Amino acid sequence: MKLKIMNNGTVLILDTIASHLGESLSISQLTEKIKEKHGTAYYSNTYKKLKELQKEKILLIESHGNSSIIKPNFENSLTVDRLVEMEIEKKIGFFKTRNHLSTVIEDLKDTVSDRYFVRSICSIDPLRNLQLNRFELLFMLLSPADAERETIQLYKDTLRLQNKYNLRIDSLILTENDFSSLIRSNEINPLREAIANETAILYPEAFWGKIREISQESTIKVIQKETKPSKISESDLVGNLYRFGYKEFGSTIAESSKYCVEYIVTALLLSGDARRIDAIPIVLSKNSFKENMLAFLSQKYRTAGKLLGLLTILQKVSPNEQVERAISILRTFGEKEIPGNENSIIRNMELYDAIR
């Protein structure tokens, strides 16, 4: 199923480039990507529109040998305006035949409109998630002093909407600071994947303004393929556990792809391996993590109950503000806590010197 947007060459080009930020694309490759994403594209039309956008200084086209590399020109403030127009077209294309979902978004807008801390809201891969009767929402927030309280309230509000409309809503709620650090990261993480297939449904100018700001300081490289934690390879799992301070006895460490700690924890929760599940408190005790991203993955993969049980033991054994915040978030979901093996966890934490 493809997202139907106006057959506007500019919109199609910008949407495809936005989905491949940080990736070198020649005109031929861009044409193929547009065809894959939107069903039709011709080199001559793409070339003509690219030249127009280059003349307007919306895009940069750099020659490399026989090819041209295309990327947004974020030095031009009007580039954000063009990307906002693109987001509006995508939103119209998605909602024009789905009025019942427009009602959900209007309710969401009314809920957050009087809260200055909500900077933008995006729907992640809306077509796929619609087939599963759910929304995955990416919230970017300011970083107020009372961010924790406001974030908890936002989780409660989205749960209220979920129950009201019988529509599952999984929320990735990030402050601007966390958004910036995650999108710059060299680790595979849900935000870098989400950017490749998002539709900004509220305040797209703030969303693209932030990406422009980050792009002027560092390179953003989005990831096209979404990670399935249960499918992370054994060698990648072992390699990342070692990177995060947990070496399994008898394991062989090989070069591996770098995953964020939240993905690795979720993979362990889904493994069903009691020994590896007991490793989670060790990993979280030894490493900083994003509690909101961990909460999002626990919503998405239905691991909140198991995770809550492990975090409760961790907080008892080795109190930590980050763990305490994660517990507070998970408890808003109303999932039943599944107790962990406290004695086994304490022994392992002592063995790995993970008790602070």
C-alpha cells in the first residue's frame, strides 16, 4: 500500500530525499527510490524538477565523477518551508479518505494545544500501522524543568485516547535534547529508523526546524530498515552485550553492528532465556539509557510487565534516578508487574560488579 499524495514532482522528490537523509543518491538512484515509494517516476522529470529546486537553492547537487549527489540545502531557511509543504501534502493524502482518524488527531491536538512543551508530533509509518489498527506517535518536547511530570501526563492522555477510540497508540516521547543526541548517534535506534518513514501531523515546522538545526552542526543519517529486536543476530547480541559491560561465559566476541542499549534490552526480554533476562539489570545499571525509548519499545513489543519486574528489583538493589523514572512511566501503562528472580539477579549483579 502506497501513500497517495498529489502527483507533484517537487513533493515526491523532497519526500524521498527526506526519507534518505545522509545517504548519497544520484539522480538515477533518486528516480528509482521515488518509483519504489510512490509507484512511478521518470528520469527526465526528476532531472527537470531537481534543477528547479537547485535554482531555488532548496537542494544542493554536487558532482562526483559521472554522478550527482543530492541533499537538502539547510543553509537556506526556505528549505524548511518546502519540507513543511511536503508534510502537509502527505498528511492530506493520508487523512482525506480516513475521516474517522482525523477525529483522533483533532482530539490529540486539542489535548496538547495548551501545553507549550509539545514541539511536534509525527506518525511513524502510518499506512503499515493503520493495517494493525494502531498509531505509533513520535513526540518532540521542549526540555522544561518539570519534564518528567509533563511526560507522564502525556502518556496518560494518549492512553485515554487509545481507550476512547479503541485504537492502540504507542508513543515515543523525546525531549529536544534526547531527539538531538539520538538522531546524531552512530548506534541503530528507533528514532533514526522512524525519520525514514514519518508523517508530521502536528507542527511540522518545528520538526524540520530542529532537523535543520542539527544538520548544520553534524551529519544525520537515517536508517531505512526497521529493527525487529527478536531478529537481532546472535553475534550482534553477544557483541553488544560485551560493549555494554556483560560478557557471557564461553562466548566469542566478533565484530558486530552497534545497537542502542534499549534495543538490546528488548531483545533479551523477547528471548525467553532466563539467564539473559537476568542480565538486563546489569546492563541497565552499567549504562545510561533513554527511559522514554525503553518505554516505547516495551509498549510496542508488550514487554512492560517483565521489564517493570526487573526494574523494581534493580531499584531495590541499586537505586538510580533513571530507573525510578522508567518505573514511573511503565506504571502508567497499567500492565501487571511480572516478578523477576531477585536472588539470581543480585548474585549476577555482584558477580559483574554492577551494584552502585
